[in-house]
Amino acid sequence: MDTLDNMFVSNWSNVHFSVPPSYVQPIENRPGKVISSSSKAIPVIDFGAHDHDDIAKQILKASEEFGFFQVINHGVSKDLMDEAVNIFKEFHAMPPKEKVNECSRDPNGRCKFYTSSENYKKDAVQNWKDTLTHSCPPSEQVIEYWPQKPPKYREIVRKYTQELGTLGFKILELLCEGLGLNQEYFCGELTENPALIVHHYPPCPNPSLTLGVVKHRDPSIITILLQDEKVHGLQVFKDGEWIVVEPIPNAFVVNIGLLLQIISNGRLIGAEHRVVTNSSTSRTSVAYFIYPSCESIIEPSNNMVNENDAPRYKSMTFGEFRRNFFNKGANIEAELLY
Ligand code: OGA
Ligand code: NI
């Protein structure tokens, strides 16, 4: 077997039938008890409903209580969602050499194919997944760096990411309404740099020992996730318990990122979440991360701060935030707080 086959879990897990020691989580991190009772379910919000003010209220409430919600009737067509998922599955099914080649055009290194995490060498324990990531429009120039295989990749993913950009603005506008922020608050550099992150979690011979992604908060403004219709995997940590995010056909899962937690001065929750593996079916998930430009200042908005509510977080550029996030991982919160 060549070394690339040995590197990516999608490839070697087909021929190895046990979990290598470097993927075994310490006992306290292993997936244990989870709950999926309806009283603790992640809220589902219908964007097709007619009462606009009510939708804004529901989004605000879900973002304050859970930091997570699902949206249905969101305006992105089922055909486009299916086409996108299928093209990403086809990408992940290509031979490892092609996946690496297709992600080697970007001089800035933002288009890449990697295994476990971007921090592979520093990770104490590996994640059971392979990942494709790249920047997204608005800048048309970045499309030059995207994969050209499968042949329709650029055409489909361009359409998909444009629609997700529109949906992202709609969600942020509704959140602005709820928070009392100017409708255009997120129209500029705070949302200038979106990225796509496509994970592939192959079946795992012993899901009780491993994780697809360890507990984390997203370093984004918001994240809009398309998860596999039939395969469970995503879980949210709330009040000391893990809650399953039930897959709903044609829905998107939306979560508040740490950046929006800071901007809202802690009113909205950048909730912790993780991904578990399973032994029978592979799972593909497509995350659209809304990121600012590197120079953007991330700090509590003036509207969210007053005599009773002092700023809880330090001000820093997104570039600084990202360096901290990369170096401190899960322990970043201490760096952010005043
Ligand atoms: C992430 C993430 C969830 C999933 O990419 O940050 O949490 O279901 N993904 O893959
Ligand atoms: Ni995440």
C-alpha cells in the first residue's frame, strides 16, 4: 500500500478492522450516555411561516438557550442540496492521490485535504475523519483553487455556496432584529471570508472508543451545516448532558460560533458540540463557516454593553483570535475573557 493510502482514514479503515491506539479517546472523552428526549430537542424553525417577527423571536430564543437550531423551508432547493451532497461524496470516494492533487492549487494553502484535524501533529488523539476545505465566493478568484474533479464540482459548489451565503445573511438579519442591532451589522468585513468544510466519517469498528470530532466550539460567526439525512453523529453539550441533533431531511443545522458569542457579549451561546462515529454507515457533513476578514475587530458590540453589562471579552482582530484558537484549542475561552 502506498503511503497516501496509509494516511487517510477513509482508505485504511477499509482494510484494518480495529481502532489504532492513536484514535482511542481517554475515558472521560468517550461517547457515553446521550439523551434525545423531545423536551431537550434542538429547536426546529420554519422559515416558510408567515409571522416574520415570530421567526426572529424563535431564532433569538434558540440561540440564547441552545446556541443551535435547525431550519426548514429555508429556500435552498432540495435538488441543489442533493447535488451538493452527492458531489462531495464522490470527491471523498476518489483515490487519495487525486484528492490531494485536486487540493494543491491554492498558493494561500486554504484549499486542502487533510485527515483528523488541521492540527494533526499536535492532536493528542486523532479524529476519525478526513476533511476537504476551501474558501468560498464572494471573491470569484478563489474558485480557481477549488477541485476540478469530480468534473461538475466547481459548477455545483459555486451555486451551493452562493445560496448558503444568501441564507446566512437572512439568518444574521433575523438575529440582528432580535438583538436590536442594525440590520447591516454583518454585511461588511465580519462575513467577508466564508469557508466550506466537508467531513467524511467512515464506519468505525469500535465507536465506543473514538470520536469523529472532539468537543469544540466553532471559531465562526455562525456555521450552517448540512448533515447526512439518515446518519446520526452530531451532539450538542447542554447543561452537562449530550443531546443528539436528529437528522431532518432537507433541513440545515445552524449554530452560533464563538465570534458571535463575543459580539453579543455572551448573550448568544457558541455551544460545545462533537461528532460520534458508528460501525455501519459512513457519514458526510458539509459545514459552511461564516468567517470575518483577518483584520476585522472582534469585540462585544456597543449595543450589547451598558452600565449593567460590562464588556466580558477582550477586543482582538480575527487574525489574532485565529492564532489563539489554533494554539489553545479548547482552552481558548480564558484568553478571550477580561
Ligand atoms: C465542525 C463540526 C459537525 C458535523 O465542522 O466544526 O462540528 O456533523 N461538524 O460534521
Ligand atoms: Ni463544529
